[in-house]
Amino acid sequence: MNKNTVAILGAGIVGVSCALELQRRGHEVTLFDRTAPGRETSYGNAGVIARSSLMPFNHPGLWSVLPKLLKNTAASFRYDPAFLAKNLSWAVRFLASARASVFQETTTALDALIRLSTSEHRRLLVEAGAAHRLRTNGWLFLYRSEEGFAGSRLSRETFDRFGVATRVLDAKELSDLEPHLKPLFPRALWIQDTDSVDSPGRVVEAYARLFVSRGGQIKQVSISGLGRSGAGDALQLREEGGAVHEASKVVLALGPWTREFAKKSLGISVPMAFERGYHMHYSAVGNASLGRPVYDTGGAYVLSPMEQGLRLSTGVQLAQRDAPKNFVQLELAERAAREAFPLESRLEPEAWMGSRPTLPDSRPIVGECPQRPGLWLAFGHQHIGFNTGPGTARLLASLMHGEPCDIDPLPFAPGRFLR
Ligand SMILES: Cc1cc2nc3c(=O)[nH]c(=O)nc-3n(C[C@H](O)[C@H](O)[C@H](O)COP(=O)(O)OP(=O)(O)OC[C@H]3O[C@@H](n4cnc5c(N)ncnc54)[C@H](O)[C@@H]3O)c2cc1C
């Protein structure tokens, strides 16, 4: 068995980025996915690569809005009570991570991962011939009232503390920047340190093509099991059809499917919840357009200009990953977006849905699995996996090679949750 072989499970942004980085370091890499690369969560996101994403959902300001969120009527957050009851220990740990000390650790860790990822994305976009998809003109947080803006103080202070370049805009400055937005927002925050792309799915496809052009292999199969071969150190992957593949190392990058796979195949309990979200594409009235993604904080949606049209993405729906879709937040988001921008028609018959895979401290797990040499983990990227896939790959590859890492690996260590 060639000691240099790596099998990567999952060809979303995280798996594909890991494949490229490990290949660059001389490994013989095979990517396994039951669909084509970048067709699941990494397809449907808002395409934002933002320094501001260092703010996790569970920050200290969550406590003051929690009573309102628990009423289960907000557009920004809904939950299935049965899912919450079943995942109570996840919820308790998630809330416990909103305290100031964990917030400090998480923002510091995510800031480093995001900065590393931004430069990696820029390099990869050029190498993959996809640089034309990149915008470097920031994104906008929109506020429907002065009170709404005042309520964003913790975020703004955090951005300042980490040196994220922002500019506060009044209604006139906002209208100069995005003239097709309706005059609904007295204030906006322009997060200038932000890139975005016009099709995250196509970007992952381009990265996967780059991997193949450099000699990498992609196998479109569903993997049903993972174990150790009787002879020696090799790990064995079992295809649903029964075929077996061997590799000296395996990287688990199954996004929201990791929890189920780790339990069934390895008996490992991963504390992951699913923050489901929806998107729909729209045409615009006349020649109305947006130059960059906008986040309407009061309306609880992001509207991003995409190749397919204007992509409206919704907030969080905490529910079982495969439970039936519930479009209530999309309907509320659409109503709010129509107040803010001249949207015309829906461009698809049904909304897309995906699940943000979230661990209790809002940091991904990146590193070797405790007690299972050769099994490497890269999952749990919550709202920012499209952004942080390439930085995750750098971190994982440095750890695998026993080299100094670009960023502190400890906040991402698997031992936080796995024994
Ligand atoms: C509405 C919404 C908006 C978002 N907006 C942003 C954003 O603007 N910026 C940002 O950075 N992030 C955003 N995110 C989050 C981001 O999309 C995710 O964090 C990221 O895509 C996770 O990537 P992944 O590679 O871990 O998972 P995935 O992309 O889901 O990849 C996992 C892969 O595993 C495969 N797989 C699963 N089981 C098996 C099996 N048994 N055998 C073989 N293959 C299998 C799947 O087919 C899939 O391709 C958003 C998410 C949502 C839902």
C-alpha cells in the first residue's frame, strides 16, 4: 500500500480545498462524493467571503434577544421543538459558548482562519481560471432604524478590534453606492474587507477541475462505511455497492452528513446541529441590480447578485437535516426584500434548502481524530464554510505533515468534543 495515498470523503468546498492542498504537498489524492463536486451545501450559499464572519451566531448579545427568538416567530431564527428537545445538550453547549471568554477565543480563531482563507481563495480562483467570478467590493449590513443600527454595537466594536475595514453610511451614501435599493435604510455598514463570488457552486467545480488537471481522481460513489484493513495501517472505505478502496489516510469532510456517517461507521458522536437555510433566485424589475451582497438585518435575509439572478437566502431554521422543507422564513424574507428592492419574479419552481453544519462553539473541527490514527477531520463550518474551506485545507495539511501551522490549530482541535 502506497503510504502517500489520501482518500477524501466529501467534495464540497472543504473536501475539494483539502484535495488541492494535499495534492500540492505531493500526496496521491482521491475525492469521493455521491454527487458531482459542489452540488450540496457548497452550491447554495450566499457566496460571501467576509472578515465580518468572525462574529458567531452565539455571541454575548444573543442573551438579550433569546426570549424573542424562543417565541419561534422571528424570520431570522426558527426551530423545531422536537429537534431542540432531542439535541438539548448541543443547545446548552451552544448557549454556554455565547459567554465572553469563549466569544473572545472563537472570534480570534475565526479571524485567523478567515484571513488565511481569503488569500487562499484569491490564489485558487486565479489558478482555477475562475477569477472573473470574484468581487472585492465588500458587502453591506442594512439597518431599518437608528435603533437597529445602535443594536449592532457589539459587532462594530468587534470589527474594529480585529481591524476589519468598515464604513458607516447614511441614507444618501448608501443610495450612491447601491442606487436601486429603496430608501428604507437610514444607516448601513459597508464591510469593505469582503470578497464574494457570483456562483459558489461553479467555483467549487472549477477547483475540482484544477485538482483533476493536476492528476487527482474523483469517484462519484456513495460511501457507506469506513474501517481498518486487517493487514497493516491502511484504512478501508466501503462503497454502497460493496466495492472497497484503501488509503493510508482518510479525510472526513462530509459537511452536514458527517454526524450521521461518524455515528454509523465509526461509533463516534459528533455534537452537530443543522442550521437549515433556503434560497430562491429572482429577476429584477427593469435594469435594477446590486453591485455586492446586502444583508438586511431587520428583514433577516441576504440578497446576493449571482450568475443565476438575485439570490435571496434566509436565516436559521434549527431542525433535523432531512425533515420536510418549511418555507415560512423564505416567504417572510421575500416580503421584506420586496420592500427594499424591486424584485420581479421567482426563477425556480421550488426553493433550494441546505444545512449549515454547526458545532457548539461555532468553530470547525480540523485535525486528526483522537484514538484513530490516519483518520483526519474537517467539518462543522456553520455559516462560513464557503469562506473558510481553503484555510481549513492549509491547516489540516500542515498538521498532517507535522509542520508549523499558519494559524493556531488548538481552537479547532478535535479533542474539544471527541475522545
Ligand atoms: C442558506 C445558506 C447560506 C450560506 N451562506 C454562506 C456564505 O455566504 N459564505 C460562507 O462562507 N458560507 C455560507 N454558508 C455555509 C456554507 O455553505 C457551508 O458551511 C459549506 O458549504 C460547508 O461545506 P462542506 O464542504 O463542509 O459541506 P458540503 O458542501 O455539504 O459537502 C459535503 C459533501 O459530502 C457528500 N456526501 C455526504 N454523504 C456522503 C456519502 N455517504 N458518500 C459520499 N459523499 C457524501 C455530499 O454529497 C456533499 O457534496 C451558507 C449556508 C447556507 C445553508
